[in-house]
Amino acid sequence: MPEDIQEIGREGAATLKRWLEATTYMELPFDAYNNKIDCTVFTVGDMKKQLDLVGYMLVDKKAPVYVECKRYKTAGGQYKEFIKFLAIAYGHAAKEVKDFGEYRPSNYYWVTFHPFNLDNWTKLETYDHMKLALETHPEYMGGAVLDEQMAHAIASRVTVLVFNPKQEDLSLTRTELEEIRPILQRKTKTL
């Protein structure tokens, strides 16, 4: 990958990490540029994909969070990539079922700097799109039969967000975030 493209991606991931963590609901300690192994997910089809950010929610049972960042200036080929992302999310959960007998309630975030496929925008996070993704990318299913209940569950855990760089000015700074976290007590002890 050309260095300038990689640097654009690195800066985009860093910006989105700050923005998402400023919500105070998640922590994303791993990024694909410094933690390749931690940011790689495996699917039941013996495929792997390196996502941009990985972490966990700070509330409830600290569910895992997987984030794919797209720092695009136009819609471009995002929709095709998003469909693949959905198939990877399902394949990742199916791999956990295969290996451990169950899947974690992971959260999958697709965060872009530019909206895409506005005709289907309200349908992107649905079972129908998940099913389309798996029909388009069966390699992430490894020949397994579609588990409709799991497909519905995974689709409900996908979130599509659009980031406008002006939002950074409306977010907590890193210093403000560290000051407010103890007051909010979202980051609780696990044991």
C-alpha cells in the first residue's frame, strides 16, 4: 500500500478513535497500524480480515467492538466494501460458534467520512443486507448453512456512522475525557 494512502488511513483511524472514545461508552486500545494481530478477525471460512480499531464497550459485559474506518471524500466503492464487512462480521461470529460453541455479543462499527448508498441507507443494518452480503461473499461462511437467527442478531449489532471532521470540535478532548471518566464510572472493574 502506498505510504500516502496508509498515512491517510492512519490519521483517519486516529481521528475516529478519539471521537468514538469521547462518547465515553467504549475504549479502543488496538489499531491496525500498531496492533495487527489484535485487529485481525478470523471467519468460519478460514478467511481473515484486519480491521482498523478493536476494543470493548465500557458498560454491561464489556462486549467486544470492531471498527472499520473509511476516510473517503466521495461515496466511491464503499457499498461493496460494506457488504463484505457484513459478511466478515457474520463469518467472525460463526467462527466463534465453531470454536467455542457460542459467539460473543460483539459490536461491529462501519464509520465513514462520507455517506454512501443513500437509497438503501435505512436498510444497511438489517437482516436483508446481511443475507445479501452472505450471498455475495459465501467465502466467509466456509460452506456452512445460514443460521438465520444468528444473522438477525449480528445485523442488529452492526452500526453505520458518518463522521464529519467538524464533529471533532464538538467532542471531549483527551484531557476532558480522562477527567470525566472517573465521574461517569463507566469503566468498571471486571473482577
